[in-house]
Amino acid sequence: MATEKKLSTTTTDNHNEKSIPRADTGTTQASQSQTLPFKPHTTPSSKVLDALGGDALKGLSESEVKKRLEQYGPNRLKPPKKPSIFKIVARQVGNAMTVILIAAMAVSFGTMDWISGGVIAALVILNVTVGAITEWQAEKTVASLESVGAPQATVVRHNGGSEQATKIIAVEDVVPGDLVLLKNGDIVPADGRILDGHCSNLECDEAFLTGESLPVAKQSEPIDEDDCPVGDRISMVFSGAQVTKGRARVVITSTGMGTEIGKIAQALESKAKQTETGFAAFWYKAKVVLGVADTTPLQIKLNKLAYFLLGCALMIAFIVVASTGFKDVPLSVATYAVAAAVSILPASLIAVVSLTLARASTDLASRHALVRRMDAIEALAGVENVCSDKTGTLTVGRMVVRKFWVPALDYRANEKAPLNSKRGQAYSFETGSDPFYPRGSVQADRTEISAGGDVLDLKRKPQRHDSVEEDPDEREVESQELVVQPDELEHGLRDLALCASLCNQATLTRPTDSDSQWEANGDPTEIALQVAAHKLGHGKPFLTHVKHSLTRVESARSGHSARPLVAGTQGHYEQIIEHPFDSTVKRMSIAYKFVPDNGRDAHVQCLLKGAIERVFEKCTRVGSEPLTEEVQKNIMVKVDALAAQGLRVLALCGKRLPITAVDDVRAMDRETFENDFTFLGLAGIYDPPRKESPGAVADCLRAGITPRMLTGDHPATATAIALNIGILEKSYGKEAVMTGQQFDALSDEQVDALPELPLVVARCAPETKVRMVDAIHRRGQKTVMTGDGVNDSPALKRADVGVGMGTGSDVAKQSSRIVLSDDNFSTIIRAIRKGRSVFKNLAKFLLYLLSGNLAEIIVLMIGLAFKDENDQSVFPLSAVSALWINTLAAGPPALALGLEPTAVDAMEQPPTAFHQIFTLEFYIDLTFYGVLMGALSLINFVIVLWGYFPGDLGRYCNETDSDICDPIFQARATCFATLVIILMIHALECKHFSKGLGQVNLRDNKILLWSVLVLMLATFPVVYIPVINNKVFLHGALKWEWGIVFGMILVYLACTEAYKWGKRVYIRRNHPAAPTRGPSDKTLRMEATIAPA
């Protein structure tokens, strides 16, 4: 640990500057956090600035910056250690099956069986190469997504004199003590303390760090609480946060790994380095080397299978050698022993698994899911829970206006009146895929406002409002041309739209091309209001610029007359004063001078918006009626009705003053100005669900997967969204929704005693996510967990499949197995669908490979019973033939089965973990097909040898080609052709476990069809080309024997189809279709309605 020197003061000729504590040079990396004798968020900023040796006006000198940069290093997080290509290759070589194949290759070369050794070597190289390249590319792809933080920062520095300069520098060059200027849209470059007198309505989005979906209002005054959470330290700004509103001047207190982000990253790294010691550590490392620990369940299962098959292979080799009596074992027997031993090993298994997972990874990448580790695909098939964030994953991550409510001019209190009663009108805004798109329909209950100004019945086709064209070079958004019939409600809607547009500092920008989305700048709430105003034809550029005259709107009105506020007067608005939003008063007010083109009806338009209770304080009327306490209570009923829909409710109001009051308004203080307003209405704002989310949730439920929402939002908001997309139903009891505080207050025993875990956890902290993962694991289930913030990393690592967001923090992405480039919940479901497809495909080609191996072993081992004149075993297949079948004939169809398209019913089956491939059904299928194919091939060998020939087995027919060996050679060729062709048809049968060939689509996998066809045709040259057939494969050319070959093929088809028919009957009788899984009827389907916790 580096020691720190005490604070000292150094004096230069031009200025006095305090130096900060410095770390000893003996450390590899100096701490990037300034150690202060106090906590900066609880200390006045002047004291913090003094301790850091900074200057509130001039900042640091360039020479001091250079020293601090050398001392503390660049302002960046320590990059994670990437696995080298050598380590990745070593992981692939260390696979149990690969090691066994390498041993078999060595034995083959040792017995001078160059063909077998060469083929096995090629398989090993293919497996290692494909696996290593796939993992390396996955790491590179994710690395390209990793954010680099804010590229630039604005700082104040000086050159040693009295003159200071504002500079834009690279974020990496920011040092402790730097004076940084922040404004709307900036990314905070490092942790810093806000300076007194230099904070103007600053709000920051800290969702990545705290999980809070709404921006956090900041202040320069110190906080009283020492140990408050990071999210409550509102006198501080934190590295990576985005400024959504206001401006401030801050002094940097920590950089790089010393920031809050860096501390979390360092804690995770330290925790990952903790290992066991002693014998436990030795035993764990031994299991890792053997491949039965620190890997996926599938790999453990396959490695155990490999060791079992290795034992079988050694036993088989021993039996082959023992058949000679261990006397003068000829080279041909040794070669056959190796071939027989290798035949029980699915030589192409690892290559096929690697290629299948690589293909799945590529497919997922094209669908916005980047797989960092292949084991994630394995885990997806067995997932039974999906725990997802709300903001940006289930929802679009942008605030939009969903509702306007406008009171009538003669509003009266009536608590039972609905939102769309004659005392008021509710309007709904269409929300598309682009929340900044300033066009879309606006509907009143049971009516829709049309471009022509009529109020239409909803039975008629809705009409979209056409926009007013703008100059091609104009980047600001113009308003839509929308004329509302000038009755009292339409007039009220116009007033509300005017307030939403002008009491607002957000801007919208037209995209540069038709394929781009609209851009916005400003506070998320104000952006939403501005978009809504544009949809109603009242965009701010339209109202504040002379060239955006209202003439076209007036001419479109066809003679309708209305008050000047209702778009009937030509002119524009000029801002006079603004009282910005303040977290203490929770409202914003502004005044404009309306400048008419005709010189008449000029006036001052005053507007105010904010929290409902703070707006009521400044209002005296609603419409033409007094705003009495009874009326306020009645309006609060409407507020509650909107809030129950998950909407954040704002109140808007306005007043008009004569044009002569312009100077008076400029001179007014805030308290004087914000009085005697007229209540105009309510705006309900929310983060809308993605259009894909309801369908994705429905897919989850059909697939037996329980979707859960873990969000930092308010319970009412979370409940409304969950109901909207189908995670909750109205019939579910209140136990379905909890707050993070309620869930964390339960002990593990109490959590385990719950009949069902909550489906929605609101106000969820990162630690709550970890507890949820642990609770799911204790129930013996697997889960996906999403996250984008730094604090989500522990939960992402603990989950079976951690899913990071492409727009999230680097730490979250590094802790994830999958990274979503589109942050979309439906992409997770597509990934699960692909995982299930890969599971099914792995089961298919494993059944194909292992049943083929079993058939070979049956032929090779029973064939040892056939003895020639020298009492030596006569092999039904030569060593080369056995290797051909095990590698070249079995490999391509197995790979093709691994690439089968996703089944349409993939999400209609319950979750199944990859290690559950080896079920009782699998072993029964394996035994049936293996014994059937082996028996039919061996029967043909016997038919030719004893049915046509006299049964003379010759001499030395395992080594040479002579006339006396013709019967053996013909029988071998028949056995070889029978087994190869039946294996090709068996590959087609393996497309489905219970459906026959007539019930599956044979054309949906052209790779399989072509591989089967080519390998069938390849049988002919192997059988007929001289030298190849009699010298290499040691068999003859077929003639009449093709008749019994095709006869056995028909027998195979008949037996297989009958077997599958029996399976279908059994399944129908004993396993009826299971209903879709969801919350337990006993626990959640109660009479009680959803009650936010």
C-alpha cells in the first residue's frame, strides 16, 4: 500500500498553489482517488477545493496537470485481462475428447497406421481451430462494443499567470483537482464535487450506477448524512453520468479506478481472484484439468462420456488382441484393435459441437445478441426464469406523453366523473417505435381528431395528421398542420399544447436521411412534452419563428373563428424571462411576448408547469371557475387515475397579461411572477413498452419460462407496465409485486417459504437482484439476469446467463455472457429459442453419432467370432472401412443435423438443460437404432458368406487380397454398403425423435440432404474402383448383393417407422400436452387486485 505525504503549500513566482497527497513511486499503479480528511459530499465545496489545491476561477496550471497526470495516470478504468490466443487454444486442446483422440492418433502412428492417424489428426486440428477462432472472434466483437466513455471534457486551466482559459481535452487527461464545466448533454468525465454558486438546475442520469430511471437533481450544498448511498450524494457528480439538464462547475475528486465505477470494478476483480488453498485447491485444479469442473454442465457430461468411452475403447482393444491368444499379434490385428477402439469414440463429436455452437453464435450476432462465451448458448435451453430490467429493455427507454387531460371551461367538482366526462376530456397520443418522431395520431376517448378539424367517431378509419413542409436545410422540427374544431374542449387542448411547447427548453432535430431517427436534446420530460406539442401542431419552432407563420393553419380553418390563443392570430412568441425548474419548488415558469403580424392583440403569455401539488399553490382558477379545495380534490382523483396507469403526471397552467406589462414582468422576482395562474390540464408521461415486449412475454409463458421485472421505478409504474405487457394479470394477488426493501427485509428462509417469488420487484437495488438469483437457484431453477449498470455486475455473474446491454457500462458487459446490441427484451427470447434449437440439434446428432458407433462396435466385435483356417478372426469390416464410417461417413450428416433450422414448436416445450440430453428415452433410442443397424449389416455379411458362398473364410484375408479371399471380400463390401446407406437414411430419421420420414420436412435442411446424397454416391467408387476397393478397403465389387442391401434398407425403414409410431402412441397416452407455465394458481390468482407494495 502506497503511503501518502501530508498536504503542503508550495509558492511560485506567479501564484500560490497547494499540492495534493502523492503516492510513493514504488507502486505499480498509483491510486487515482484523492484521499481527503473528510467526505467531499458532506463538506463545503470551498474546503474540498482548497484540499485539492485547485482554484475556483483559474483551475490548475498546465505544469501541475502534467505532474498529476504522471502521478495518477490516465483517467480510465483498468482494462480487463483478455485471454491470449494461446490460452484459448489450450482450453480447446484440454477438452477430454480431444485428449483421447490425440492419444488414439499417437497409437495409430505408433502402429504405422498412417491413414487412421492422419484422419484423426485432421479432426483434432479442425476441432481446436474452429473452437479457438469462434471464442477469439466473440471476444473481439464484444471489445468493439465496449464504450470508451466521454471522448472530451471542458476544463478551466491556466499557464501560471492570472489568465485562465477554457479548454476541451481528452477525458483521459482529466486529473484530480481539475475544474470541469458541465452542461446539458455532457458525460461526466470523473467523480467531482459541485462548487457553491456554480450549479444551475443540474440534473444527471445515473441509472447505470444506481438503477434510478429518472434524472437526479443536483445541488452545491453539502449533504448532512455521511454514509448515505451513492444515489443520495446529490452534491457530487459521478463518472459516466449524463447531464440531462442545467449546468455546473465541479472540481474533480477522483479519476480512473478511484471513481465509484472504478471501485466497483476493482472489488469485482479482487473477489474473482479469491481461490481455495490446500488440498481443496489441488483437487479442484485436478478436476479442472480433467474437464469435470469449471465448465458447463454439457461439457462435464460430454467429458464424463468421453472417459467412459475411453474405458470401453481400451476394453475393446484388449478383446481384439486377446482373440489372437496374445501370441505373435500381427500388425493387421493391432491396426484392427486401434480401429475398433476408435470406432466407439464419436471422433467428429467435438468438431460438430464446436461448429454447431459457432453457427448459433453467428446467428445470434446477426440478431443483436453477441455471445461472449459459448457456454451461454448451452445454458439458455434450461432457463426457467428471465429477470429483466424495465427501462430500455422491456420499454423503449424514452419518456413520451401518453395522455392529456383538459378540464371543461365550466368545470365543476364531480369525483365520480370519468376522465372523458363532460367536465373534462382525456386525449391519447400514439407512440411509435421512435419516441422522438413528432407525428402521430391524437385520439380523444371514442373520437379521433382529424386533420380536417372534424371530431370523428372511432368506427371511421383514423387519419394521421400531415406535417407542414419545411425548407430542406432547416434542421429544427416544424409543427404539424392540425386544426381542431374551436369548441371549449378543443380550445382547452390548444392552451395545453401551447404550454407544453413554450414552457420547455428541449429541441428536436430532423434526421439527415430518411433512414435515421429523430434526435432530441434536453430533459427527458421536456422532450416528451415537445414531441406531444408537435403532434398537436404547436411545436416550439412553429410558434417562436416569424417564418413559421400560422397563415397556413388559419387558411385551413375554412372560416372558423376563435380566440387569439387558439391559432387564429398570425404572429410569433418571443421569450421574456424564465424561472427554470428547481428541485425545491418542483416547477418551471416562463413568459413570452406575443407579437402579432397585424399589430393587434399583442399580449404577454405566462406559462407554468410542474408537480401537481406545487402548481395548485399558484393557481386560482380552472377554466372559468374558481379553483376551490373541492375542485382540487376532484382533480387529484384524475391524477390518481392517470398514475394508476403507470403515468408520471404533470400539471400545466397559464395566464395572459397585457402587452404593457412586459417591463413589469422582467422586473418581477419568481415569487411575484408565479401567482394567479389558470389551471389548464394534466399531462401523463411514461416510458412506453417496446412493441415486441408483449409477444416476447407471451412466448416466455408458452415456453414454461417465468418472466420477472426487476426495476428501480415506482411500484405503480412497474405494475402498470407489467400489466401492459403480460407479466402480471389483474387477477394476481398483491404477493406478485414487492418493493426491493420488502424483499430484502425477508430472510432467506422466509423467501424460500414463499409459494412463488414475486414477478415484479420495484425500487430494486443491485443487491436485490443478487438475492433474487440466489432464491431462484435454491429452488433448483436457472435464470437469465439482465443489467446495464456497474452495480449489476454481481448479479450478472451469479446468474446462469448474465445478459449485458450494449449501451450499458463496460463493467456490466465484461460480467455478462451475452451482450445485447439493441437492449431489447425480445432479443433475449430469440436467444432462448436459439438455445433450445441448439439443444434439440445436439440431441439429434448425438443420437446419430452414438447409435452409429454402437452399430459399428456390434459388427466389429461379433465379427471376431468368425475364424479362418488359421484360427484367426476374420473381420467383417477392414480397419480403413471402420474409420471411413466413423469419420467421413458420420461427420457431415452429424454436422448437418447440428444445423437443423429452429423448430416451430421450440417455445412450446418446457425448459430442458443441456446435461439432460442423456435421458432414458435417449438411451432406449440409442440402443434400438444401434442394435438394429448393426444386426442388419451383420446379417447381410452372413447371408453373402454362407448363403451364396460355401462359408470358406480363407487365410490371411485381413492382410492380403487373394482369390481364396473373394467370399470374405464380397461379404465385407455388402456389410460396408449396408451400414453406410442405412446410416445415411438414419440421419434423415434423426430429424425428429418421434415423427416418421413422411411427417417431417426433408427439404428444410439442404446441407443434410446434400451430405446424405453425396455420401451415398461416394459408396460406389469405394466399392468399385480397383486398388481402392481391394488394396485399401480390402473388399470386393458388389453385383447381385445390391438386392439384399436394399432389402435390409427396407427392413430398417419398416422397423424404424413402427418404433416411432409406438412412441407417438405412448406419448399421447401418457404425456398429454402440458399447459403453459405461469404463476401458481394457489398463490397468485386471488380475488385481491394488484396493490402496489
